[in-house]
Amino acid sequence: MSKTLKIMSVNQMCSVKELATLYYVDVLPEVASRNLRRDIKEYPELYQSLVESGWSDRKRTFTPRQVELLRRFLGDPI
């Protein structure tokens, strides 16, 4: 099983950096994290859904439900 599928399917917390590097494979992890946070803010419906699920832009992890929301709005990472 690929790292992407494992992270996206396992029922556990996932760090922002870990998930961001799956979406932004060609940049440093810190840059990937900033890019993912920027993308979240550019989708008001995604941002609101994440906030309602308990997320804030200061948190360093996503719950399985939040990962599912990201997949729904941003698609699966490559």
C-alpha cells in the first residue's frame, strides 16, 4: 500500500506537514504546509467545514474526518 493511501485510509491523526507533502511533493515540507493552509483559506466552504469539525489554522494535525473533508474539496493527492 502506498504512503498516500495508507495515510488517507488509516483511522488516525495525520500531521499537517505529512499531509501537505503528499499534495506538494516538489517543495520543502514547511513550504508544503504553508501552501496547504493557503489552499484551505481559499475555499471558504472547506475552511468552514474544517472549523466546524474542530480544526483551527494553529493546529498541527488533522483528524480522519478532516482528512476526508480535504479529500472531498481538494481531491486525492498524487
